[in-house]
Amino acid sequence: TARLFRPHILSDEAERLLADTTRLLQLAHTRLASPAGRGAGGAKLRAAAAAAEPAVQEARAKVAQQDYAAVLSTLTPIEADLRAEVEPPPPPAARRQH
């Protein structure tokens, strides 16, 4: 019975990943349009956004074809790269005092 739910789970994951990647790409464009996005500091962000554009378009086409596994394999590394460049790193864990 677990196999019956797999396509639905894959479609949900693919849709979530596409939405997350699209959101991160929009944030990247916003950041690149700001003064902070210009210059050498924005080079990695520009590269990540440039790679994401065609990948997002391809993923949208794959969702329309219901090829959710392809969406996941295409967007997972792209989303990770964008997230690393767009979102700030988590704060360091508080040290325990002894």
C-alpha cells in the first residue's frame, strides 16, 4: 500500500521544492539589485541565480509532465546553492558554561 501514496508524496515534494527555489531566486534577484549585490561579493550569488533560472523553467515543464523525480533531481542542488547564498547562516550554538 505504501507504493500507492508515493506519486502523491513525490508531487508534494516537487511542488514544495519548486516553490522554495522560486522564492529563493526572487530573493537573489532582489539582493543583486541592491548596492550590496554589486561587485565581487555578489559573484557567487549571480552564478547561483544564473544556474537557477533555466533549472526552474525546466522544473516547471517537468511538473506539467508529472515527472516529479526529475524535478527533485534537478532542483535539489540548485535550491541548496541558492539557499547557501541567500539565507544567512544559522547563529552559532550557545556554549554551555561549566
